[in-house]
Amino acid sequence: MLKIGVLALQGAVREHVAAIEASGAEAVAVKRVDELANLDGLVMPGGESTAMRRLIDKYHFLEPLKKFAQNKPVFGTCAGLILMAKRIQGQDSAHLELIDMTVERNAFGRQVDSFEADLMIHGVGEDYTGVFIRAPFIVEVGPEVEILSKHNDRIVAAKQGHFLCAAFHPELTDDYRLHQYFVKMVQSAKEVVA
Amino acid sequence: MLKTGTERVKRGMAEMQKGGVIMDVVNAEQARIAEAAGAVAVMALERVPSDIRAAGGVARMADPTITEEVLNAVSIPVMAKARIGHIVEARVLEAMGVDYIDESEVLTPADEVFHLLKSDYTVPFVCGARDLGEASRRIAEGASMLRTKGEPGTGNIVEAVRHMRMIQGQIRKVVAMSEDELMTEAKNLGAPFEVLLQIKKAGKLPVVNFAAGGIATPADAALMMELGADGVFVGSGIFKSENPEKFARAIVEATTHYQDYKLIAELSKGLGTAMKGIDISTLAHGERMQERGW
């Protein structure tokens, strides 16, 4: 069975674990660097990106995560998407710099502006409910990046090679199509290596 | 179709705070220290609970200047407190763009009979609870997040422990009950039947439940996580300690790694004196904030 980790420093870990398990893979909460070993893929959950980054630095997760991402699939939602971006608007430095894109934090406004909207996600399906909470969006992407979904002309889901990201929270609904999509990405990455 | 203020969006916001620490701050400088230390949100206040306790008199919503200053200082969510039942304070905070409102017993209640109908608002609310009856009533009114009441501003963890153990024990009891026993349990707890039914089916509360009220050390924060809290609020503990920056970081790390006791030992070294603390038995009933709320 595929083994997929969920970075468990802070945020909606339990929901991702449940969604991964419902999508037919084994889920592991990752709190320490050594727990990255033997994983086939990793989810970076929603939460507060500044708080997560501080804990990533504190526990020397940054380099091990970048190394993990060299050949293993990573899926980031909301704060996880911010951690994966190469560029963050208004900031001099980014975090893991995995996906060639520029993101804007809290781009839809404050919590009172948080919303649900119906999305069309390429390769995943229509009538997908996106739950956006103080969400970021993707301002622009490089040529290697495939845009999977837009909301009002703003990019809210994308894929680059074995990296997947969403500005919304698939883990807060019981629609597991996006997690199933990621599990398939993990499956094919594993087959390529084998 | 775009929908704001839905139950999922309001409760989801609290889900994103899980495993984190929410810190009380009284100005922009403290807010920035909290954010840099890894807080997942800050609570903007005019005075921290221990100072409210010392000052006496009527405690109200903070001066909007302070709330605004904090809103502008950090990118993490900003919470603020409204008095229990004070519809206008809550609407003012919502209009200011505060991310979460705490309908809080730390302030002097504006209504001694009714709480806010929180489902009416676009902004989400957190409320305090001492037992499952109180927790369920707040959920039915529309609270999107709960916290233990504890006894704020005392630096004494005993009441938060009591409330967390009480709620967790009562949840276990409800989950184990057969459905035909639930109505009587609802009557005994003073809890809406529908909320108990939901808890029974899900095996847990439908909203996130943080610990609050008396957390003064990293070990206190870890203890509350051990007892089943989803995260912690630290009020007077941080900025009333000798070295707030170090203290704030230590609390954040102890909350993340609450079962890593060697780490907590390291974190607890040389933190300086924690806030002094008050023995609950020395507080007269009128001085106990936890008894506010109905």
C-alpha cells in the first residue's frame, strides 16, 4: 500500500489523514524529519504558513523537505501551497520553492471574505466545492506549470510535474476526488522509480 | 455561486488553527513578537486578563485603535473580544474586519440572560465552556470554535484541566450511550438534543476545542494537549513573563511536540519566572470569570 505523509507541525492534519485513507493509501502524520523516510508522497496541510515555517526552521525540516521533493510527489493546500511557491508577493524570500509560480497571501481578504464556490478542476471533475479560507491565489505561473482550476479568472489549483497545489481546502469536504488524483500521482511516481 | 459566512468556512478557519497557540496582545509590538514566535493568531485586547482582574470595574471591548493597530501589524488572523450578549460590540468588530470574535467571560457581561445568536454573523465566534451542556448550547447558537473557560488571568491551570476533563468525559459518555438515552442526557446537561446526537454520531465535537484560562508554562500547554485540546490560548502568561519572546517560542514548540518530554525539559530551562499565579480558592465567587455565561 502507498504510504503518504502529512506534515503535522500545525494545521488541519486529521482531515488530510482521513481523506488520504478514504482514497486508498496509508496516511502518516509527520512531526520529525526521520519520519519522512519510507514515504511515497507528502501532503502539506492548511494552517498558518508563518507558524509552520518557524517550526520547519526550528526542526531543520527545510533541506530534508526539499530533498524529499526532488523525486517524490508533494501536495500543498492553502498554507501548503504558499510553502511550495517559488515567489511570494511582497516578500523577499519564499519557502520550499518547488513550483514555478508567484502567490499572494490572504489574497481574497480577511476571514469575513472567506467563501465556498463551485469549481471546475481539469482532470478531476466539475461541481467541485472549493472551500477558501483566508486563501491565497496564484498570481502567475511559469511555462512548466499546468493550470488546473480558476475561480473568477484567478488561478486556484495547479500542477508542475509531481507537485500539486490548491488554494482551497479539499480536506474540509467529503469529496475525495482531489486526494484520489494525488494518490494516482504518487502511484505513477512510484512505478517510474521501480 | 459564491457563499460567504457558511458553517464550513467559519468552522474551517478554526480547523486551520489546530496544534497552534493563540496569544493575547495589547499592541502592535506584542503582535509582531507573537507572530515571529509562531503564534497561529493573536487576540487583540486593551488589557490582558490578569490586568483586567487587577483593575476591576467594567471591562469592555478594546478601543478600536488598538484592534486596528494589531490588524495592520500582522498577517496571521486577529481575534478580538466582545462582551457576552453585546450585539453592537460584536457587529463593530465584524465591521472592522476582525477574523474571529471571542464572546468572552473575561469582559463584563452585557447580558446576564442571553448570549449572541452567532449564526447570524458572517464572522466566526469562539466561546468558553466548562462542560458539555455549555459547549452544546454555544454550538447551537452558532459558535464555530470552543475553548475551556479555565480561570483567566490566574496563571493557574487547575480550572482549565477541570473543564477539559469534564467535557472529554461527557463526550465519551454520550458516544457510549444508546440513542434512546440521549434525550434525558440532553435534559440533564442542558444541551440541545440535536447537538448531542451529532456528537454521538461523529464521536467528537463538531467544532475545534482549544484550552484557555490559566496556561502559564510550556508544560501547562503540553498538558492541555495531552488532555485532548486542539490547541491553546495563552493570555497573561506570555507578556507577563520575564522574557516574552523566549517564552512565546517555548509555548509554541511545547504545543506542537506535547509528548516529547525531553524537548519540553529543554524548552523550560532558564525561562525566568512565570507569572505569579493565584490560588482559585482565594477568589470569591464574584471574582471568578468562569461563572459568567449561561
